[in-house]
Amino acid sequence: MEENSKFEKATFSFGYAIILFAIIPLFIFSFTINQSLERFTEEKIQKQHLAMEKDLDFFVAKTFSNNYIIKHVRNMVKQISREGFHSPNLLKYRNKILRTKNIALSAYLFKDGKIVHTIPETASNKEFISDYYQALFLNGVELTEKQIKIKESVEKLMGSSMRAEVFRRYPRSLQIVRTGGVNRCFYWTHDRKGLGIFIVISNFPDIIKRTQNSLRTFQNGFGAGIFNKNSNSVTFLPPNGISTETMTLAWKRSQNEGSDFIHFAGKDWLFVFHESGEIWCKVIESSSGKKSIYHFLVFAGYFISSMLLLLLLLGTFQIEFAKNLIDRLESTGIKYRLGWLFCMASIVPLAIALLFSGLGINYRAEILREENCRQALERLNSLENSYIKGYERFRKRCTFLRNASWIKVPDKERIASWAARMTQIEELQRLDIRNIKGEELFSTDDQRLHGAAMASMVFSRMASKKHSPERLQGLGLDITPEEIVSEGILKSDDVGMATVMSKRNQIWRFQLGCGTTALWYWDVYPELATGPSFTAITHQMNWILYKEVRKIISNQSSDRRNFQAIFEIDNWHPRFEFSPRFSGIGKNELKAAAIRSFVSKKFLSREIEIDGSKYLVTMRPDQTQGVGYFILIDLIRSDFILRELEPVTARIFIGTILSILISFIAAMSLSLLFINPISDLESGMNAIRNRVSDFRIKVRRKDEFGKLAGVFNTVLTDMKELKYAAYVQESLLPSKINSISGWDISFLRRSASDLAGDYHDFFEPEKGKIAMIIGDVTGHGISAAIAMSMAKATVSYGKIEQWSFPDQYLERLNALFFKELKPRSKYMTLGAVSIDIESGEVSISNCGHPYPIFYSASERKTSEIEIPSLPLGIRPKRRSEIKKIQMLKGDALLMYSDGFPECPGKKDEPFGYKRLNECFKEIMLPKGNKYNTILESLNSKLDAFRKPGPLPDDITLMLIFRSGNEE
């Protein structure tokens, strides 16, 4: 039965409950985090990869050839506009670009269509550039004549596709051409004041040199390379600290795995590859396999909960050290226990609920972002597919034109007017109408400028021959050598023209050499006998897309929670401009990501702060059958994405606030119901402990606490009465002794409670003698004080009756305790001393009291005077034994109650009789010691030794010191 009760106490005590309370939330926390470790690890890796991508965005943007060139070109233009055409700094800046950036450029500065200055002054082709610049502002016949004049120079320096009417479409854009195996770039701009700038870039560095020129503005970890398709080899500029061989192997692994991100040689690699063969990379130390803070938290949680569980089990089986730790928890005050219980009941469950809610919201937010990315791609597809409207409009215009009466019966003036209007609003680019012989009836192009005139003529004759052969009968058309060659090509399906020839009245798409896609419609008129036989209409796909997308972008709502944008970054006419325009820090980050998306031809997702709001940005290149003209961008405010979570978050927030409010109310209720009354009771206990009898506890309620407060107040009232009783008791005992020639006698008394059971007395039984008594009633408090008072009364009666000392006194006291107090288990130890003042003879009698300690000044040592005996009240008759000693000058006799040597110290060991003997000797040895400081010195040594708090027993010290015969 005893073992079961111990186990039950160990299992259900407060200390065990607190430990169990600590184990459960710790385990739940660790288990929850452990289950989410994979997600946390993935999020960490994703953040690192996203940081790599953003760094690489800026690196690619800075070193991408088109952006690299146009940035310095525009800086040159700004400097020209700022400093004027003839500033000497312009040449210095141009030479600096050539020297540091390896960009060779020539600038031609115009005023009202005429060159007024060139940078450098020795710039070549001034006449050609002047004529070409003037052609940009001409139309009609003037434009045609001017272009015929410079045709050969244009084809030689700029390529046949860079006719003035095309070039002028792209002011402030970089026009890139490849002629004679050499890449050249052209840039032009003008303002309303007639000031114009035309820049020719004849040489620019490859990716390796651009990277070398740019690395100083980036941290370590960036590299670049060039892939040569002809030799199938790669030239690399690796990041610092990485060998070319390592980067080559990493690149090959990336290609083999088909992934931009790879882990290789202990590092994370991110590659970007452009179709031109240029390669960029970013390298960082790999975080794979590294433990995160979450791993540490899980380990710490499991470890601490395991240790606490082990402590709980060891305490259950009464293992000493575990039991001691739990017992310390058991000694916690009730108000602290209530606080812990309150945490167990409310705070910790709330914290766990918030943990689960936070993880759930985070997971849901991640799903919403992924879903938005999918929806954003759908919105971008819808934006891109807007070209279909323009495509269908082009189809309708082609059908309309083919069937127009003023085409069947050619009205050249009306045809020219309609074609001019359609060209002006960019609904078509070329119109070609021919008769059955292939002769031109109308064309927007001058055949002297366009090399396609012969091909158009051949195609029209062959198309007529195939689809309206009856119209060719009897014409006797001569077959030219060009037709023989062209007919062989057009009939072959190696270039797809046989298929095109076989189907009329359709729109065909062709990829042109400048990288754009052309739409071509053609048809014949087999139903006509005379008039046109062939009609062909040409249009640019990127014109259609640009027009339709710009229309949607410009008509968007001003509410910028979710909107689309485009970034013009065509390979051949890069402008690097947004529509709508952006400003602020986010613009650079958005631009860098857009360039990266264009280079890699992949969609990207970024969170970017734009105009003070965070946006989730999804972007990708347009995929309109090879147009590749824009980066389509979808922007949606992050808070708008997470609006679905707002009700949940709001409910959690409101629930948390309500829970905290309820917890606060509960805490206040606990405080009012329990903690405040307990604090009041604790104050009452402190008042009792400190003997503050005037203190009273406020009675707050009529419940059990109120009753306890009343009881405490009663005790405090009784304590006040006890204090009065203590005053009375103190008055019964001598506080000081009248001066006796040659003798010094002193007392020191300390009570364990208000009323003490120690007794001391002093009187003169006869002339020339002194009698002293020191006694100790068993226990302390009221019962011991009453017994002491009875002893005092007996001694006082003996003085009146003039009993002999000490025999009669001791006999009567023994009879008193045996008859009256023995039934109540009250006994008394007593020591009696009689001193002959003149002779110094001291007679000592003892009744179970601690042995007196005698100090001999001549021998400088202490000794106990042993008188074995029983306390008063044990037997009806006591055995009398008296020991006599002779006290000389400087000798001392110390008598004391057992409360002094038995007082426990800080380590629970008693002060001890031996230590008391040594301390008394130590105090008496120095010469010149005043007798009145001896007892105080002993008292100080006891206070330094004992544990703080009230005394466990009454203490009385009595010192008899023979000082000599002087007064």
C-alpha cells in the first residue's frame, strides 16, 4: 500500500504535471516542424535560387549585346543633348567608350537635315549618311528617288532590308544588320527643333570582352562563354576560383540534364543560353545537405522533450536526483502554479493553434501564387492571341481588295489612295497587282528598289498558268532565263513554294532574314477575261501584334491591381522600353528580368516592388509564330493574390485577439479569485513570520479565502496578545544585574517565538553569595512559556521562604514538573550556580542541562564541567550532585541552552558543542576583551553560521566573568 501511494503521489503531483505539460507542446512543435522540414528546405533552396536568378538577371542585362550597346549609345546622345554639338568632351567620351567598352561608333549630328558635325571629325560615309537621314523624312516620289540614289550604299553598308521607310519606324531603337559577315548597328533620333543624331556602331565586343568590362561592378561568381556552332566548341571565361575545365563539365551536365539549374562540384550553377551562342552563368556555394535552423529546432525540441520524459520516468521510480528536481517544482508558490496552469490551459494551446494556422496559411499562399502563375500565363496567352483580330482584319481586307470592283476594272488612282491609307494606318505593307503577262498594273514598291519584283512577276505568271490557263492561251509569252530558273525553284517543295503555289486565296507566313514574320496573301482572277490576273498583299506580323497589344495595353483600367505590360526587345530593332512606362527602383529589376526572359526564351516569375507596391510578375517572350518582338508581362499585386486568405487571416486574427482577450479576462479572474487572495495570505504569513501584529488581511469575499483571511486576522490579533504576553514574560526575567565588585555577569536571550521556554534568574540567597539559574523547558511557545512562568513563580516563592540554594529550590521545582507538568510531557533542564563573592568559589548543580564551559585565564584553555543528571520532572526524587571550582581573575564561566549548539547551519548540520567550545576560547584568548562583547561575539558567529529565517529553538546565554576587586 505504501509503494502504491508513493507512485500515485509521484504521478499526479504538480511537479510531474508541469514536466508533462512541457513535454507535450515541445513534442508537438518538434513533430510539426519535422513534418514541414522538406517544405522549409525547398523554400530555402527556392529563395537561394531566386536570389541567384535575380543576380543573373542584372548580369545578363548588363552584358547582353543589344542592351550593352544601346546603353552607351543613349549615354552618348544624352551628353550631346546636354553639352551641345561642338563640345570637346564628346570626342573624349567616344574614345573612352572605344577604349574601355570596345565599342567603335561614329556620330553624325544634324541641323535641319544637314550634317553640322561628326564625332570623330574623320567619320566616313558622310554623304551617304546625309542622304539616308534626309530620306527618313520623305514620302512618295521624293522618297523613291532618294532611295534609288543611295540603293547600292544601303545594300553595302546596311543591307537590303534597311530601307528608309522601315528604318524610320524605329527611332531611338538600335537597328542591327549583318552585311558581309559583319554586324553593324544604327541608331537615330531627332527633335522638333530640327536637331538630329545618327550613330553608326561598326564594332562591338563579344560576350567574353563585355563580361570582362562589366565584372568589376559585380561580386564574384559570374562567368560567361561563347558556343561555336561550326566547331561545336565552347570558349569560357569562368568565375573567380573556378577552372575552365570545371565550368565546361558543369555546362555539359546542364545541357545533358536539360536544366538551367544544376548541382556540380559542391556548387550550385545557373546557366543562361542565347540562340546566338552566348552563355552566362552564376555560381554559389551549394547549400544542399546543409542543416538549417529548423533542423536544429527539431533536434533541440526532441532532445529536450526526451530529457524531460526521462526525468519524469526517473522521478516516478523515485531516483534521488530526479525526485529532488521535481520536489523543487513542488515547492513553487500557489500563485506561480496558477500562472503555469493558466498557460497550460490557454496560452500554449493558442500558440500551437497559431503555429498550425501559420503553416496552413503559408502553404495556401504558396498554392495561390502557383495558381496565379498559371492564370498569368493564360492572361498572357490571351493578350498575345489578340493578334488574331488583326490577322482576321487583314484577311478581310485581302478578300475585300481581291473582290473590289475598282480592282477588277483597275482604277489606279483609287487603288493608290486606298493603299496609301492602309499603309499609313499600318494595315498592310505592300500591294502588288499584275496582269496575265506578269506585268505590273500597280505596286506600292518601286521595282528599281525591290529585288523581289522579278520573283513576283515570275510567281504571278506561274500562278496564272496553273489556276487560269485559259487566259494564257494564244498570248505566246516568251520564257525568260529568269523564269526557267525561278520555275525550277517554285515547283520544288524544298523551300515550300510548291505548296504555296498549289493553294490560292490563302494567307501564308514567311520568316524573313531580319528575323520578322511576313504575311503574304495572293490570288488570281480566272473568272476575268481582261484586267488584273494576280493580286498579292504583304504585311508584317509584328506590326499586327504590336498594334493589337498596344491597343489592349492602352485601354486597360487605371486600377493597377492586375494589369499587363510589354517590353520591346526585338532582336533586330531593340528599343528596351516598357508600355505602359514604369519608374522607380523596380523598373531596373523588371527590365533585367525581361531581358533575361528574352535571352533564355523562357517564362520567369518574380516578386518586384513597383511604384511602392509589391507585384508578382510573370513574363515570357511572345510566341506568335516566330515574331519574337515583345516580352509579355503580367503584373498582379501580391496582396491582391492573397485576398482569398484575407477572410481566413482576419478570422484567425480576430480569433487570436478574442482568445488573448478571453485569456486576459481569465487571468484577471484568476488574479481576483485566487492570486490576489493567495498574495494576501502570503502577506499574512510574512506578517506572522516577522511578528507584525498590527497587519490585517483584507477580507475580499465570503468564500474559503475569506474565511482563511479571517482566521489569519484572528491569529494576528492573538499574536498581538502574545506580544503583550512576551512583554510580561520579559518583565519576569532580569534584564541586567546590579554591579558586583570583582564580578561581571551578563545574559543574552533570543526567542524562537513570541513566548519562550528558556528561563534565567539571579538573586542573593544570603549575604556575600550570588545565585544564578538557567533553564530550558521542552519545546517553545505558549506551553513552554507557561511552564517557565510556573518555574519563575516557584523560585520567587523560595526567595520569600528563604529556601536553601540550590537543594531546596531544585527539589521543589522537580516536584512541580513531576506532579503538574509530566502528564503534559513538559520537562525542564536547569543549571544552578552559587558564587562566593569574596573567595571566588563557584558551586555548580545540574539537572540535564548542557555542561557549562569554563575558561581558565592562567591556562588559556576551556573545558566542560561535566555533571551527568536528568531533567526536572523525570523522576519523583532527583539525585543531587554539586561540583565546585575556583575562579580567578580573568576566568569565565559560560552557561547556555541547547538551542545554541543545536541550531542548524546552511548545510543543515548543527553548530555543535565542539564549535561552541572553540569559538568561546577564540573570543576569550585576546587580552583586553570586554566582557560585555563576549556574548555578542558568540551571537554574531551563530548568525553567520545558521541558515536565514526564524530560530528553531529558544537561545539563552549566561556569562560569569571574574574581573578582579576594582570597582
